[in-house]
Amino acid sequence: MSNIYVFGCSHTEIFKEDASDEYKRYKEYKGGVFPKTWSELLSEKMGYNLINLGEGASGNEHIFHKVCKLSNQFTSDDIVIIEWSYMTRFRIVDANGDEWKNVSMEYEDENISKETSRQIAINRSYDFFIEIIDDYENILNRLSECIGFQLYYWSVDYRILNHKYKKEKENKRYLDLDFVKDGDQIIFRKAKDMGGLEIIYETDGLIEDYHNGEELHRLLSEIFYEEILKRQ
């Protein structure tokens, strides 16, 4: 069976009980079973084996690094979907020097102060960092053409989408670029307009988590499915 590889942050990651206390409570709320996320539903629709490399709080360097590490496994029959995360996220090496740690604005630990992380995050909001995404994509697009796998992108950061829209307006690899309007994270807004809810609203405020709820994931899977079919 062919594989569908997905990379990104918590908006791509499948539900995991050890990810947060809110997720534990959400599992209990759902009767002890997590609902399927958009990537799980999409892989079922397309008849592909899912390999989900989403990781909560990931920045784009970390996401690109993960793609690079798995790239030697991609075959011409596979689909690869990359979600670019928020530009203000970055990574540092942990205090022991043995692993990466994903951080963002006003994070602090023994390696970095809150003020330093804030300054780095603000600096990363400039367009120069968005242009790095273009460079990543140039490499990945060429890899896709050489190997023959299908490659698609989407993003939760409106700055990346606006940059892409102003630069290209039409980009067949972006599953959400057609929905860009008024600087919104439009693919979420579209799914919400169709009846999708975040966890906090799905649970009537019982669980204070703003990640996608069950119906929102289902609708995202439908949108991605239709967009991929248009491009095949």
C-alpha cells in the first residue's frame, strides 16, 4: 500500500493522551476513544497508509528537518502533505545538549530567558524568514519532481499564505491558497462556516482547548480530499 506522509505542528498531529491534560479530558468526554483527525480520515478516503509526523509546537525549521530525515523513504506512489506552522516558533537545544526543544514567544528555561525568546519570536515575523519557506519549497518541489511523489502544502500562519498569494496567486501545491481572503486562516474559517468547532466549543467550554474538534477535523479531511482530487 502507498503511504501518505503528513508533517506539521499540533494541527496535524493525531490526538495523544500524553500530549496534554486537556486531551486526556477530551478522550474521557468522547467516551474513552479519541475521534479521528483529518489525516487519519483523509488516508482512509484515499486508501493510503498514514505516516503522521506532526508534532505539537513545532516551528518550520523543525518540520523541514523531519521531512529531510524521512525523504529517503518517499516513493513515486506516495503523497506528502506539509503544514507550515507559525513563523514565531523556533527551536533550541535542551540543557543537556542532546535534543531539540520547540519554543515560542515568552518561553523560558535554564537555556533561554523570556525576554530573549520574545525578541527572537518578534524578529522571526519579518518577511526574510517567510522567504526561507520559499527556499525549503524549491528543494522539496524538485525532490517531488525527481522521485514522482505528490507534494502538497498548507499553513496555519496567515503571513505565509498572504506571501504566497501575493507572489503567485495560483500554486497547485497549496491546498488552501484558493481560500485566502482578508488575511484570515481561511481553511479553518471555511470549515467553521460549515459547522466545525474547536474542542472548547464542542464541549460547551468544559475543556479549554482551541484545537480542532471532531467535526472540524472531519470537514478539513473533506476539504483536503476534494482539493487533492482537483490536482491529480
